[in-house]
Amino acid sequence: MRRSLHDARSAMASPNRNARTAVVLGRLLGIAFLICFGTGVYSHFLQDPLPWMRFPTRPTQLYQFTQGLHITAGIAIIPLLFAKLNTVMPALAQDPPVRGVLHLLERVSIAVFVSAAVVQVGTGLVNTYQWYPWPFPFRQVHYALSYVLIGSLAIHIAAKLRIIARYWRKRDAYDAEGRFVYDGAVGSELPEYAAEARGGSATYPRGITGRVMRWADGSPAASATDGAESPRASRPVRRERIARRGFFAGVAAATAGVVVLTVGQSSELGEPFNVFAPRRRHIGPNALPVNRTARAAGVLATATAADWTLTVAGPAVTRTFSRAELVALGMAQVELPISCVEGWSQMATWKGVRMRDLLAAVQADPGSSVRVTSLERHGGYRIMDMGPEYASDPTTLVALELNGSTLDLDHGFPARIIAPGRPGVLQTKWIERIEVRS
């Protein structure tokens, strides 16, 4: 077993797989995970606020920015995570695998962190396509798992703090000739490349293929007596630098690629390069994408009924409004984005009745909280609560028109909510009742 572990470490030896590379990639991953955690918690509490919470309504594009950043950072994590796992592979072949109780706990925490990261990023990516091939509720599990991920990340950082401090700066990690400075005193589980390379062996095919592989590995040419197998020599310093730079260039290109080719769903600047994102701007009814259609919501009949009315219930007065009566109250026009939790967003022109005017019509305080109910009969967002900061905002509308035309059925006809700085799932469509709560 010990010999197998040693051979495995030798086979995985590479100038890219050292503590400095692990620290650099870990630093980038840590920043990305913290961004995702902060923006994700903000999105969660927008949807499930605590009773005392109040949220800013300015800038009106705040949620568009935070959720776009959340999804973009989450996508960027994917190549960074694979690169980090590639870097630390030799640590899997430690001898002995466990050196004591504390070491066991450390390795368990790393296993928890890696598992949580893979599940979190994988399910998050699939969620952007609104595909849920699992039996558990995505949003609740995604939120709970974020704390597991951040907690295990904190434990991992604490356990590796000596290594992180030792190799935080590039000038402390490489000598004057560019060779990595291995320091066993800090407890790094990654092997010293030169030592491992000298102690291992490599088998190469004959012919041109073998020569190319030998050149890439920096191994001496095979002699007439050693056949296709010879001891692996230390890689020249120049090739070590090329290997490191090539590795980081590949990681940078992969990360930039996945970001540039998907960020167009949430950023106007990236729209021309939006190749792989699940949503494209300006495509759909009213020149706006649709997440949930009227057919999927089961409101085809009720939303188009001739006798549809909107009920607004105040503390003392309750009134019903037909669509024509809502128009007669006076229409306001606002520019607000629709920003979905899946990451896509688009600015649009909305026209409708201000929420605070509807509250005044039933003699309610404009600073009241309200509950909005949709014509939908099922779904977690059929009923939506709106805090007073939104209800009193002059840009919060019961929207009747979108981008210069009557609201399309799939966008919430006959009436829907649009408010600044809120997730799309809280911009309730096909509304039938507004109830003043306080």
C-alpha cells in the first residue's frame, strides 16, 4: 500500500501542483464563494424576510446587479474548482492517509467542503435552466447548503492558515531562478515536485509519440538498453515556468470564457456574446423573455374572463376594479428591470396604476404592508407579501402595459405587480386581490 501511494504521488508530480498554486486558486475560489454567499443570502431574505427587515428600493437595478453577480460568480467557480482539485490531487495519496484525530477531522472537513461545493455549483447551474431532476426543493436546500459550504470553508482555511501565510506572496514561493521553494515545516500535503519526479518512473510508447511525451515531461531520451522506460529527470526551470504559466493561462481562459459567454443574460454589455446562457434578451412576447407561462400556471381561462376584477381590501373599505376602472384611476410609466433568480434580467417600460394610489382609494395608509394574491391555484409564489418600503414607492405599479403594448397573457395579463429591486418571482402575475395588512 505504501509503495502504491508513493508511486501514485510520483505519477501525479507536476510543477503546477504545489502549495503556491493551491493558495492562488484557493484565494480566487474563496472570493467567489463569499460573493455567492452574500448575494444569495440577500436574495433569500428578499423572498423570506424576517418581520423587522426593510430593503432599499434604490437603485432600482440593485437586485439585477446582485443576482447577476451571484450567477456569474457561481459559473466562474466551476473551472476554478476543477483547477483547484487538479492541483491538490497528490494530497489524496498521502502516507499514512490519516495521522491522528485532528488530521482525520481536517480531511473530513475538506471532503464535506468539496462535496458541498460540487453539489451547490452543479444544482445552481441546472437551476438557471429551470430543470430540477431531483426530489428535494431546490431553493431551501441551496440556502441550507450555503452555510455548510461557508462553514467547512472557514474550517479549511483555519487548518491551512500556516501554508496560506507561507505562500501568500509569489516572491516567497519561488527562488531567484523561478524554482518553487518547498517548505515541509508548514505541513503542506503536496509533494516537492523535483523529489517526487526523481523517485518515480514513467512508461512511454515507442516512436514519435514517446519522444513528444518525453519532451513534455522533461525526461531524458531512452537508451538502447532501457527500452521504453527510464527514470524521470527533474524538469528544467524554464519548462517549469512554461508549465505553470500555461496552466494558469488555461484556467484564466476557461474562467473568462464561461463568464463572457453567459453574462449577457444579466448585463447589456455582454449581450452580443451571450452564447450559452439559458435566456436571451428582447426575445418573447412584449419583447421580454418569459419564465412561467399562463398555461403552466393554469390561468388561461380565469385571466381572460370578461368579468375579471381586482379586489383591493383596506382596513375599512374594500373596492373592486375592472381593468377599465384601473385605467381611469390614472396611469404612470416607469422604467424598471425584471430580474429573475435564475440570473437573467432586462430593463423594460411599464405602465399602470401606482400601488400607493390604489391604497389611497381604499383609505389605507400608503406606508402599509400588503399581500398580493394571484389567480394561480398552486405554486409557492401564488401569495406574495410586500413591505411598506415597496408599497409606498412611486415606481411600484399594478402594471397593465409593457413596452408600449397591452400586457401579454404570459407576462401577467390582465394585471401584474412590478416594483423596484425585487426578484421576478415576487413580481406577481395574474393578480386578483390586494389586501392591506398593516
